[in-house]
Amino acid sequence: MNAAPSRLAEQTLMFEEAADASNAVRAQRRHAADMAAVGAALRKLQPRAVITCARGSSDHAATYAKYLIETHAQVLTASAAPSVSSLYGVTQDVRGCLFIAISQSGRSPDLLASVSAAKASGATILALCNSADSPLMAAADLVVELRAGAEKSVAATKSYLASLAAIAGVVAAWTRDGVLEAALEQLPGLMDKSWPLDWSTALPELESAQNLYVVGRGLGLGAAQEIALKCKETCALHAEAFSSAELRHGPYTLLRKGFPALLVAQADATRAGIETLARELAHRGVPILLAGASADVGANAAAAGVTLLPTIDAAAEIAPILLVLAAYRMIATLAVRRGLDPDRPPHLCKITETV
């Protein structure tokens, strides 16, 4: 691989900010008492359901929240459609529910309208936000500051990873899950080990690609969504995210030689299905990039059309954080190799305020 694009990528804000993500998580862990207070409030509330509300990368964090809450707190979790409140002016009955709003800026009008409507209808508002003085934080009943610090690159990286860590922290405190809490204590160090992982073997396949599927499942689905978005916004690569189960309902047929698939997995009940999918697609001649699993295609994975990307062994709950972190490094370099500046995607701005 030509070293020049890698050096240029290392000079970008996206690269620098992603590299600093572990420090954002460390900052959160120094305020564990705040998280414990939120957990105690949620145990007292005993919400009958959880509703998430977010856009963009924050909505991918909400996908992670759905799986983590439903598997650990056993509370039904669904995503709100902000336009129901902001455009249609309809208020739902959310009495006794927890409404989680996730945002970098905490200033988007549709998010704030949804929060206002939910609060008026009896929901308890939990805000996860990177801006302590935002209208969102002022409107919430419970708050968790992401503590990612200033982000200047249009592509949000450390604030997204800080959102995942904050969600995991809330769930651990809420459910008094000592195993998850222990995993979170290890997370900053594991992030430091994950950041240098070399995914450059994926670059030759992606540099000239026009299309990409990013596939995950369960706790890893949000990671697939986030990786796909970053490929679109920074690399001008048409990338779509799918659950490995949903992929078989139509999109499966489009994959072929020259149309790669990046599969991400964590060590839980979903990994075997990801590995089976990798083998099936490789046998069809689809270029496979695989992280967090083994395709079991024999001694020479490359000859079978499978590129294995290195990962750090970790608990399934925090593995998506490590996978996305490694992907960010690769994506920053991919953008440069495709002749783009990952810090300044065309037609986009840092804060998107939708109505």
C-alpha cells in the first residue's frame, strides 16, 4: 500500500478525533457517580417501554441502545419518528415510558419538538448529549454528558463512540450488571489497543468500489449502520447497512464480484450466522471483508475471497465500539485514497438542524 495516503489521513481531524475517543470514555468513567444516579432513577421509574429519538450517527447509537436495553433490562425499546411531532403535530400516549434523546449538539428542532411532546404526554426524558448547555439538556429530566469535547470534523467519530459507551454505562447502572460494568472499566484500554489495528488489506477492494454492503446483527447492527454512513459521507461510496437476516430478504441477490460486503460480528449468538453468510457469499465470488469472526474457509482465507480484518477480543456488549473505532481509521485513509477530504464532505455541515 502507498504510504502517502496513510500519512495524509493521519493529518485529518477525523483521524485525530477518532484517536481521542478512548479519552472521552475515560472522562465518562470519572463521573461514574452521575451514571449511578441515573441508574437509580430508572430502577425507581420502572419504565413500561423505552423510546429512542435521534438522527444520523446518533440514531445508530439508538440501534445499539435497543439491543442492549432489551437484552439486559428486558424492556421493549423502539425508535421514535421525530416528524410525527415536529411536522404532523401528533402527540402519543407515552405515560410511564422512558424517552431517550441522543444528540451531539442538542439543538435540532425536530428532536426538541419530540422531547417536548413526549414530556407533555408523561414520559421521563433522558438526554445523552455532547453539549452541556444545550436546549436538550435543559429540557431533560435525566442527563448524561458524553464528554467527547469539541469535534471539528463534519464526520462525528468520538462523540458517536462516547454515545455507545454512555448507553452501556446507563444500562449497567440501571440493571446493576457487574459484568457489563467491569467490561466498561476495561473499555478505554481496549480502545487504545484497537485504534492501531491495521485494516489496510480492505483498501484495495474498496478503493474502486461503487457499492458496499455492511452487515451486522443484534448488538452489532448499529456498528454496521455507522460504518456504512461514514463510507457514504467521507468516501463517496454508496454503502448500505443490513442485518444479516434482512440481507436474505431481497438485497442478497445484488451481491456479486466487484460488489463487496463488509461483515462485522461480536462474540454472541449472532456470530455463527455471520460466519455462515461469509462462507456462502465467498463461494458465490463476492469479495468478503470480515471483522470479529472467522469464515472457516480453510488455511488460505484470501484464496477463498475472504479478507480477515484484525480485532481485539472483548465482551459482546463493547465489541461494536472497538469495531467502529478500527473502521474509522481505515475509512479516513480510504477517503484520501479516493481523492477526498474526510473532514469536509461536500454539501454537508457539522450540525444538522432538521425540522
